[in-house]
Amino acid sequence: MKTNNMFITVLTLAFVLATVPAFAQRGGLGIGGVVGGHTAVNSAGGAVSSAGGAVTSAGAQAGAAKGTTQAGTSAQAAARGGIVTHIDSNPQLATQVQSMLPSGVTLSSAAAGFRNEGQFLAALNASQNLDIPFETLKTKMTGSDDMSLGAAIHASKPSISDHDAKEEAKKAEREAKKQMDVKASASAHANTSTSANAGTKPGRANVDADDKTSAKASAGASVKR
């Protein structure tokens, strides 16, 4: 009986010893799985973080591009406003320019995109001289691949040689300069006239004073007589 009990005890111990490593391995696998799970989560989190960084970088670049575009648009608007203001300040030039513009086109819309008044007026003159639609020249001179006036003339009218196109551009630029000089002369004349008128007022007052003095002297002479 004792022998049987001892045999059973030995078998039980052997079973326990054989089972413990198996449970330990399973536990290890379980822990490894959890750790592996965390590793997977961290890896995914890193990927998300990287994606977020890329989005942020793309957003910054888009913002910078937008800022550049807005600055360019503001500069163009300022240039256009200056051109319109300068031309409108001289009624004679404003009337002349209006007669040169295409039907239905305002001065403000026509001047949009040009860098300055001289470039705008030269394009108008070239359009009139060579019978080239103004919008055609404007598109070539103010587009993304902006051209000089000479190049725009040659591209718009290939029958004109490159040399002749440059000469026509110079002619249009000279005409524009004359128009701007007339405007400057008119402004100077207006300022001179204003100053002259202001200067004659004191003289008139002196004349009136002299007249009054003469009248008093005449009255005194009459009383003495």
C-alpha cells in the first residue's frame, strides 16, 4: 500500500514538473504577445505622427505660397491704382486714353497687370499703330511668361520681323513718354497758375488802398478851397 502511494506521489510530481515549463512558455508567449502588441501600437503611432508632420509641412508650404500670391496681387492692385490715378489727374490724357481703349473696357481693367503707366500707354499705342488687339498684347506682356513689348508685337503679328517689332516698340514707348510729358506739363501749368493767382491778391489790395488814399486827398483839397 505504501509502495502504491509512493508511486502515485512520484507520478504526480513528475506531472507537475512536466507541466510547469509548459505554463511558463505559454505565459511567456502571452507576455511577448502583449509586448508585441504595444510595439505594433507604438509603430502605428509613429507612422501617424510622421503623417501629421508631413501634413503640417504641406500646410506651411501652402500658406507660404498663398502669402506670396497675396503679396503679388496686392502689388498689382497698387500698380493699377497708381496708373489710374495718374491718368485721371489729367483730363486731357484721360480722354485720349479712353478713346484708345477697346469698346466696353474700363481704364481700371485695362491697366490691370501692367507694371507702370509707361508700359501700359506703350501697349495702347502699339495696339493702335499696328492694328493688334490690345488684349492680345496685354496677355503676352502680363501673363506668366511675360514678354517685352517688342517680343509681344512679333508674337502677335509674325509678319513683322523681330527687328521691326523692336522698332515699333520703341516708337510706341516714345509716344507714351510724350503723353506722360504733356500730363506733367499740364500739372506744372496748373500749379503755376494757382500760385500766380494767389500772388495777385495782395497787389489788388494795394491798388484798392492807393485808390482810397487818392480819394481822401482829393476830398481834402476840396475842403480847403
